Amino acid sequence: MFYRVLTLLGAVLFVIALFGLLWLFCRRFLQRHGVVDQLADRTSVLATWTFAGVAIGLVFAGVGALLLGPWAFYRTLRGHDVAISDAAAMWWGLGIVLAALLVTGSGFAAFLYLVGAV
């Protein structure tokens, strides 16, 4: 029973880490593209919608996160008037989502290994 609670708490922490990574990558993206006005607010909105796309994509199909996450990133980015092409916005969204999922997933796999769940 203890390991189940530990695994559940670990999973919650890794969901928080996933959002944190998405937020950090979105902030770096916006800074790289010259956004300085209301950077914190724009970062939060972009990361929140990207996270929502990833979460919905993971619930309905595991690979759906790689479709809905970048799409949510692209749609939200269009509202921020960042000077970037549509194709580049989709590729950036895919890269951000993929990087955040890989870091979080490998960290969670290592966590499960350490607690003996695997």
C-alpha cells in the first residue's frame, strides 16, 4: 500500500514537473522571438493551453499528445501576434511538447524503477 501512495504522489509531482517544463520552454521560445511585453502572462497562457492539449491527447490516445499539444501551442501563439510562420510555429510546438514529455517520462520511469514498481 505504501508503494501505491508513493507512486501516486510521484505521478502528481511529475505532472507538475511537466507543466513547469512546458512553461519554461514556452518562456524561452517567447524570449527568443522578441516578446517582452507581458511576458509572464503570455507564457502562462501559452503553457496552459499547450498543457491542456497534451493532457487531452494523452487521455484519448497516447500519441494524441503529439498532435493536440503542438496544435494548441500554434492556436494560442496566433493570438499573441508573434512574427513566425505557421509551419515554424507547429514545429516549435512539437519540439517543446516532445522535449517536455521526454524529460518528464524518463524521469518518471527512473522514479518507478527506484521505488521498485517496474
